[in-house]
Amino acid sequence: MIPAKFDYVKPASLADAVAALQQAGDDAKIIAGGQSLLPVLRLRMAAPSVVVDLGGIAELKGIREDGDKVVIGAMTPYYDILRDDLVKQHLTLLAQAVATVADNQVRHRGTLGGALAHADPAGDLGAPALVLDAEMVITGPGGTRTVAAADFFQGLFSTALGEADILTEIRFPKFTGWRTHYEKFNRTAQAWSMVAVGVALKIDGGTISEARVGLTNMGDRPLRATAVEQALVGQQATADVAKAAAAHAAEGTAAPSDADAAADYREHLARVLTGRAVLAAAG
Amino acid sequence: MTQIRVTVDGVEYADDVEPRMLLVYYLRERLGKTGTVVGCDTSNCGACTVHLNGQSVKSCSVLAVQADGAEVTTIEGIARDGQLHPVQQAFHDNHALQCGYCTPGMIMQAIDLLGDNPDPDEQEIREGLEGNLCRCTGYHNIVRAVQDAARRMKPGASADTPAPAAVAGGGQ
């Protein structure tokens, strides 16, 4: 399987990349790590006339601390995220989710920014970004702006990014000391999530003082399970509490039915996985 | 056409390629390095695994133009002075292949795995090879071969490798 023909541009700066996208119009695609895009191109599910490679822009890669934020460059590969001390200390949920993505070879190439911009509802990075209040920094023809994760995901493979916009970095507040877990269900190694649940709990003296729960593949975009969160706050992190809270996991969702699973089975999975994730996070 | 410069198995090449050319086809069809095979063409099987700047990648999921300026190592570039790489030798000695189609990718991923974790336990090996599918062996002898290779590659271990077993399939 060979992709359709395209022109290839590898700009050396962000400004050049935006200009290249503007020039190419609506028929351009950005390539980051390419681990989602190349399979799509090979299957000819997409046939852009121009592919703009961000691999030549060094400033898009790397992880740094900025006051009370951890900032991850959009082109930072999963492999680097998994080994980063700031992530290990402040963003454990992100690391747990990244560890479930595909396989080692793909994690060497695939990038956080690429995954978020691709916005596949079965992708594992959207729900953690939502749970962790990520801010997406976007540069386009009109300059630079910041969009909250809650406003970034707009539907199936659809985000707040415009045609000539580039996601440059993802800013996370520090979730230091929070207890987290990402529980993913799929049937084969390396597969996409049939459903997955990301949980972050703040536990003070055995009581859950704050709870954040995100769902993967329970709608056309990542979702927060707010009813579960409300049911957890103020409670002890026991098996009974987890089970009672998890019963709300499918509320307000719009799970798809497809070859992998029917919607009602996904709803069942969301409840079961939420219960497991809460208990695993509480430890 | 876009010009690329790559170093493959220690040899520098400069070539004009179509941007849509996948790295695996560049290696096979342009350079004749058919040791790297195409298994699934869907990013699942890992048979096409090579090292790009020292990290394992699926070469069906990298454009040749993305490898511009990079160093690529294939299964054809890991033996030294006529001696198989310790992982190759361990696959041979442990009967870690049947049809052999997945073997180039398995060995390249095993080398990457041992670079990150020189002393993996069985579970770590199985997870490290998650992106490589074998439809013959059931993986057991592959895992044994990687454990064996880890022992051989430990600092201080003898570089000599034992002669292959006389009877194929003789387990340990």
C-alpha cells in the first residue's frame, strides 16, 4: 500500500510552517510523528496535496518547567514523556496513559501534540488532557492563542485548530501528590481503546477531597464523568464507594456502536473500568 | 523528488526519492536491503522494524524523507566481522523462529529492548516485543532467546557463543 502523491515541505521555523500551511490552503496535512497519519495515507483514507513536516523545528520538542506548569512541546515523542522526571513527579496520569499507547516502536515516533491534534476519540491522550486541565498553545496566521482542553476537542477528529494553525505546546498544571490510574480495555496488544478511564484523586486523610474522571471512546470526543466525580468527593476510597460512584460512569455519554463493541457494552465497560480505576488510583 | 542523505548500515547514501516513498521500500527497492521485510503494511506486525538514530521504528510507518540526515541500522548491519550479533546467535541457538518472517523485526526490537533494559524479566521481554507479531512460535522460544542474549551481552560475559545445537528444536 503506497500513499497517493504529495508535495513535501519541511520548514525550519514555526513562521515558515504557518506560511506553508497558508499557501497550501485546505488540502495540506501536518505530519508530526506520523504514526496516525501514515497508516491513513497508506490506506488512502486521506490524500493531501501537501504534507508539512514539523520535524525540522527544534523548539517544538522537549519538556520544561514553567512556574506551576509543566510544558510539553507538541513534537515530544511518547518515549521521552515516559522517561521525563517532571512528568513522573507531576503528571502521573499522563505517563500511565502514554504507556498504554500502541507499542515501543510507535512510542519512539508518536508525539503528544500529534495525537491531540488528530483527535481520534479512541486515542488515549484526550481524556488525560481533559482530566489534567491541559492548555493547548496554538500558533497560526493570527498569532498565538491558548485553548483549554475542554474547548479544544470539538468532535470526531475535529479540534479548535484552524487550517493554518499549529499546536505548539501543551501546558499542564502540576498534579503533584494526586493518586492516578489509567484503565484501558482492548482485546489485542497495541490496539486502540475500546473504552478507557483516567482517574485522578486528591486524598486527604483517607477522604477523597477532589476527583477527576475522564472517559476515552465514550463519545465523539473525550468526556469528563462529572456524576462519578461528584459521587466520590467527600467519601472514603473504599470498594463500595468506588462501585457506587462508577455506576454513574455512562451518564451523559454518547458511546459509539461499531465493529468492536455496541454502545450498551461500552457503557457497561465504562462502569466496570471506572470502578477498577478508582480503586487502583486510591491504591 | 526530494533529495535525502542517509547512512544505512554504516554506508552513506544520497538519493532522490518521491516524498510518498516509505522508508521500508527505500531500503528494499532502492538499496536492495531485502533483509527488512514488509509483513502487514498496517503498522501492526513489526516485521519491518529497523533502528532510526538508535531507536526502533516500524519502517512502513516512516517516510524515507523523514529519515533525511539520519542513521538507519537494519538486520543486515548488525553482524560484525562475520560473527552474528549475540541476539541473532541466541535466536539461532534457541530455535526462536520457524518460518523466520518476523525474525528481522523481532531481533531489531530485541536489541532495542536490551539497550533500554539490559536485564529484563520475562514479562518485560513480552511487553517489549508487544509490537512484533509471530504467527509460528507462540513466542516462548523468542522470549528464551532474548533472555539468553541478555546473559551473553552482560559486561564481562564471554563474547564467544556456543556452537548451535546439532538437533534443531532441542529445548534447554
